[in-house]
Amino acid sequence: MSEAFEQEKKQGIRSLGMDTYLRDMSLRWVADVSAYRYSYNFTWLGRPIIQFPQDIIAMQEIIWHVNPGLIIETGIAHGGGLIFYASILELIGNDGQVLGIDIDIRQHNRVEIERHAMFKRIKMIQGPSTDKHVVKRVYDFARGRKPVLVVLDSNHVHEHVLRELELYSPLVTKGSYLVVCDTVIEDMPEESFTARPWGKGNNPKTAVWEFLKSNDRFEIDKDIEHKLLITVAPDGYLRCVKE
């Protein structure tokens, strides 16, 4: 891509970031479609991915840029995320691996993940992501695999996400990303999560804010949020800027 094209794109992203009307309309849209479980509508190579298409594109760009040797995801659900990461690594052509962690890998999901063509790049660990034995297994698996990209998408309460940030952020290498999903919970109407333990003041975004107060290895990549406009992860794309 030409330098002129890149500069034009950057200017467009900056302009989007300053458009408060579009930002507010985008948040309103996210709030409205959540009543219809919009993110459940999409699959990746046959598996439910439970993400917004915009964030899927953003992750593809990040993976291409970082070229990770390992992608770690907490929260497996149906496995669409694992399949997605593995397929992008396959297209890139490196020997990268994907490691998924979940407190409960449902048997029917495990069967479908293990029978998938992309499973050759996937490993899974069942157990709490903050358990010391699970964390040790993750660190052991990560040894010698760089760069490392981490995605946090499990229990969305503040305390849990903050602990995940503390435990897994050291694995992320300079120039890579620590992506925290569902930070948009903080921006949603109060009544959006009455049946959930998380909500305003107790969610991944509040955990990110607290984490960044004492950790200078990461900064929020606002350009990603600005160019997407519609995202489940505002303030959740954290770029690692220090070793």
C-alpha cells in the first residue's frame, strides 16, 4: 500500500474518532441489537463464533500484523474463536498454535472442535483460567513460542478480568496485543444485564482501567475502536509497547 493511501486512511480514522454523533449512534445500535443476541448469528468455518463481524475483521488484521507463534484465549464456548485464529494462522503459513482455556468445555463442543480440520493447530485446557495449576500449564505451553497474543473472553466480572490481566499480560510480547472482550458492558444501559453478575461498574472495561493504572507495558489502541465504530471491545484493544 502506498504511503499516500495509508495517510489518507489514518486521517479518516482520526476523523471518525472525533465524531461523537457516530460514536453515540454506534453504542445505541449495539445496545438495541443485543436484545436479539446479534453476536450469536455468525459462524466461522462452521462453528459459532459469538463475536461482531467488525471485531472479527480487527482480529484478522492484528494476527496478520503480529504473526503470532501463539494465540491464547480464555473462554472457549462453541470454539468458533479457536477455529478462526487457527485458520488465519494457517493462511499466514507460520507454525503458530492456539491455546484455549475454559472452566467447562462442553462435551459436544469438544467433539466438534476436535473433528475440525483446524484442530491440528489447537490445544485446550479445562479449568479456571485463574487457577495456579492452569496458569502454570499455559506458561509451560507458551515457552519458546513468540510472539504471543492473548484474548480474554471468559467471566466478565471486574475481579476475574483484572486477575486474568495480571496473570496473562506478562506473556504478551512487545508489539503484540492483549485483547479484552465485552468492555462495552460499561457503556450499555443499566437494565441490560439484570440476569448476569456483571454490569456497569463491574465489567471488563473497569478492570482494564484499573489494570492500566499500575501497568505501563500496555496502551489502549484507540485507532482500532475508532475505525470499527461498532465493537464489543471499546478500550479493550491493548497494544504492548514495552518488553
